[in-house]
Amino acid sequence: MRRAVIVVIDGFGIGATPDAGPADLGMNTLAHVADAVDLRLPVLASLGLGRLVPDAVEPVQEPRAAYGRLTPVHIGADTYMGHQELMGGGLSRVEFRLMEELGDDVAAALRSAGHTVEPLVVGQSMLLVDGAVVVHDNIEARARLNVNVTASLDDIDFDALTEIGLIVRRAINVSRVIVVGSRGYDVDSIRSHIVHRGDGHIGVDTPSLGVYNEHYQVRHLGLDLPIERQLPMRVKDQGGDVVLLGKAADVVRCEGATLENIVPTDGVFDAAVRHLDGLSRGLIVANVQESDLAGHEQDAARYARVLATVDARLQELLDRLGPDDLLVITADHGNDPTSGSSRHTREYVPVLVLGQQLRPVDLGIRSSLADVGATVAELLGTEPLDSGTSFAREILCSSM
């Protein structure tokens, strides 16, 4: 096979995993969106999504795609870790620490670079940099996974904010440093939106602060993982083109890839269609971020609208699939918009795989998100990845 498209619906869970903690028991992003809103997803239903969550989507007798559940291996529920897992692993270097443990290293690195650093609140772990930028624990994912660098773009431009984020990134080994900026608030507003999650986990409630408006900008700064053994670089090494769209342009690394960091869902699909029309051989990874934002905002109606847009736009990709192409639809973690919290939820995620050479079989419950990368690597004929078990032989038509 020559071309693969992987669509990652960010925060699209389909039920709590057996190892989910007490806060995530009973979570089911898709089912709870369907409970709250009249949800109609005819394209995803035709591919087999209803076989996975029949209470949310009407199951069809003969799905067009292979369908199954993926179990996250990475700790908690995280976009960066989830994408690394989907692309083939390399998670062993990640450290799990809070700002109360990291603060001295972060402050020293920032001061060495000429910045002023002081506590945002005396006695707490959050740092105020140059009187405008707050470095704090991310509270939207599991504790110890990520650190946020948050500011108002009324006080600092995004490029300067990102430079501060890069200094923080080089100083610590948590999975992600997330640089977040928007307009319409100030440092006092940030102070008034501090949330204590317990056990030293303290951060800023960015959805309630109002960052997810039309001025929202974000950079996801990941660790320097062995990308040469992940799917995108494997495709590049065999001469294919790689296109990373949406949040994937931030959280997935590939030297020489085409990057378009787009937030609006229609914009992501516009780019995916455009690049697929011009791609002769290679890989497109497109992340739909607005579903995750709706989960953070606890807005089931917005989540349903995003899914409806995804469903409508998927048909354009399906219409463009040739005999040597495959389409994968999956997710990185859950983000139940009815959970009562802005945090990600630990859930199974769906996997739907379609191609003219592929059979629509039940894939069951897979043991890792990395099975997606391993399968696509085998179907595209690349070298093996760091992790994952391919199900290519389960879905390939017997005549191939």
C-alpha cells in the first residue's frame, strides 16, 4: 500500500478502561455526548462505530471498516503521550513530577536566560516570570504529566511566550510543556483561577479563565524521543511524504514533514483533502482538536457539533481513497464533557480501519494504541517500530 491517512479525534473515548482510577469510573465520552444531545453520525456508523458503543450510535449489520478498541499503555490520559504511543512508542524517558519538585530547576534555567522569577502566590509552586507569564502544573491531565506556561497575549506576544516555554522544556523531562496564550485576561485573572487538585497538584483552570476563544494559541513542546523509530520517520526514510495537521504538527515530530497547526475542524479537513489530492506516496496524520477543547469546557453540545463536522467531512476523504490507500480513525484518550472536571478521562479509544484491500473484521480489544502505528508501518512496507503489535494480517484480504 502506498498512502495512509490517520485521523485522530482528540479526546474521543468510548468507555473507562479496567485500570481507570475512581474519578474515571463510569466515564464514556461518546455515550455521554449521545445522552446529552441528539447525535447523528451516519458515516461513522457505516464504518462500524455503533458496534463499539451501540447505545450512542446505531450499529449496522455490515460495517465498511475493521473496528475495535485500543487500550492506552501510557499513564493517565494525555495527548502528547497518546500520540507518541500511536506513532510507535519511545515513552521510557518521561519523568512524572510536579512543579513543587521541578520549580528550582525551572527558576534557575529562566534566571540564567535573563528572566525575573518569583512565586505567583507565596508558599505555592507556581512561578511568575517577568511579571506576566505563569509556569504551573497542568491540571487537565493526570498529575505529574505536563507543565503549562500560560500568559495573556495582551501582555506578551506568542513568540516571546514560546521562547520562555522552550527554556522550561530544556530544564525538565515531564512528557509535555504546553505554551498557552489568549486575550481578555491578566495576571490577576490567572490568580483567581487557581485550582488545587490535592497532593501538591496546583494549576490554572484555563477553560474557566477563557483562553479557548478566537485569540487562542498553543504550542505543545514534547521530549526529544527516538523519532527515528516512529511511524512518520519510517515513512520518510523509505521515500514517502509526511504531512502533520492540527495538533499533530505540534506533538508528533518528523524531520522534513509538512506541518500545518490548525485548530478549526473544517480547516483540518480542508488541509487533509488538499494534501491527499497531491500525495503520491506517504502518510497524513490529522488531529481534530476541537473535540478535546469541548471536553475541557464541559460542553457536550459543542462536542456533538464537532463530531457532526468530522462525520460530514470524512466522506471527502473516503471518496479519495484509491486501491492502495487506507484510512484510520482513532483517538488519543478520553475527555468526557459530562465528567464535571476539565481533566482528560482514561478510556478505551476506537479504531476504525478502511481500505479497498482490507476486510471489515472485529479487531476486539487491542493492548496498545501503538498497534495503529505498527499496522500502518507493515501495510506501507516500512521498517518495524519501537512498539505495537500489527493487525495487518487480520484485515488484509486473503487474495492480497
